[in-house]
Amino acid sequence: MVADPRCDSRGQGDSLHGHCPVQRTSRDHSRPVFGAQPVVPVTRATGVGMAGRSREYDEYAPVLAELATLDPDDPRRPVLRADLVAGYLPVARNIARRFSRRGEPTEDLEQVASVGLLHAIDRFDPGHERDFLSFAVPTIMGEVRRYFRDSAWSVRTPRSIKDRYLAVGSATSALSQSMGRAPTVPELAAHLEVTTDEVSEAIAAHGSYHPASLDQTLGDGDDSALVHILGVVDPELDRVEVRALVGGLVASLPERERTILALRFVQEKTQSEIAAVLCISQMHVSRLLARTLAQLRTQVEAELAGDGATETLLAV
């Protein structure tokens, strides 16, 4: 732990109201890594520092005590709960702003922190907890961290890879400080006691947390956007509809004609080889093949007469 020099001699500045980033740790497993800004955690402060902050909310202590005595269906409960939410909402918003540099909208983080505040109000027991803020701050922090763990990833990723991704980020920071350089994959694997493949998989997961936008430009011109570099139009796209139509028509043919088409156009056998398989003459195979293709062409052209897709059929 490293105390910020701007804090008082106890290292317990006014963390809830943003006047002092109280304590920082290099092993915060909850924050994203690889370029993400460090986030100062709000700790479970106790003693004089918390007592000073709690006095600002002393007026809500009787409300909390009264809420705890009410039955769930008491009509006064929603009113008291709303008053508490309004009173402690600045605390939730301040905690949300501490995570604002992780790439998520501040409004979303404030909503998540507000949900955590609601959980804290509903779960707080004045008979067991000494101070509401000592209970509420970790509850709100946990809700925000769960949001980053479960909902902030742009691509759905297994939980084990998410946890390993965070562990690799923390290990990278720790080893970089001790070694004076960025650690290699084998060094990270030895430090975490996992395989190099698992480390590489965790590093690759960074693209699942914040994928690059297809509109992102790589240079000065508009033509350098990723969407113009990574993808091309599939030349077979225009034939999809015709292929689907032909597939349905082929399925309606007699079994012998379907077999001839499969042997000729899928297995690429000659007419003589097809004749040997079906035990008929090569001339008979030629007549059956020509008649079947003519029949299919007529049926497809009739289906596509109004779509202008006959030329596409000829290309297929």
C-alpha cells in the first residue's frame, strides 16, 4: 500500500468526496489492464477518518434505524427508502466517477452504483453494523466491480478467462516494477503458475473487452478505416437466393436424376463413369442429364421471371 502524500498523517483523507485518493495498491485485481488507467480503490476506512465523514450523514441514522424496524409491506418503507437514497446518492456517484476512466459511460456507472446503494440500504442492520458508510461503500464498490466483470465486456468471455486476464494485468504491473522492464509470457506464466498458452489466451482477451471499432482510422484519410481494409464483398453473395431455389427444385427430382446430378457436379465423374455406377449406357446418361438440366432451368426462370436474376442463374 502506498499512501498519497496529499492525505493527512493517518492516510485517511476525504476519499468519499474526492479530496484525496486515499490508498493505492499495485495488486488491484478488479481493474482492466493493458493501457487502462489505474483506479484508486475506496477502502473500508475506520476510526477517526470515517467518523468525520459519518457526521455529515448523522441525520440519516434515525431514518436507517426506523427503516430496519418496518415490515416489508409497511407503506412508510418506500418513503424512507427514497429519502435515504437521495441523501446517500452523492456517495454512490463519487464511487462511480472513480471508475470513469475505464471506457464505460459515467451515467451507466452511476446507475450501477445506485443499485449497489439500494442493496446496501436494504441489507443494512443497525444492530450489527457500527456505521452505514462502512457497510455501504464496499457494497457499492462490489456492485460496480461485478458490472465490469460480468457486463462491461463487449464480447461474451468465459469467467475463467476474465479472471486470468485481470491476474495477468496485475502480474504485469508487479513484475514491471520489480524487473524494470515488461515481463515476457514465460515469466508471467511462472509468476502465476499457469501455462504460457493460458497467459497468451488472457492477453488476447483484451480485444474482447474493448474491440477496435470498424470506423477507427489508421491514418489521415477516410479510406484508412478498418472497415475498408479488413472486409471485401463476397462475390457469392448475389448467388445465394438462386442456389437456395435450385436446391429446393433438385430435392423434388426423382432419385435417379438426383444421383446423376450429384455424381456429375459434386463428385465430378464423367458420363461413362456415371453409366458404370448406374448400370446404364453413357448415351442414356447424357439424355437424362440434358433433360434434367433443361427442366431445372425452365423452373428457375419461371420463378425468377420478375426478379431479373436469370443472368445470375446462368453464371451459377
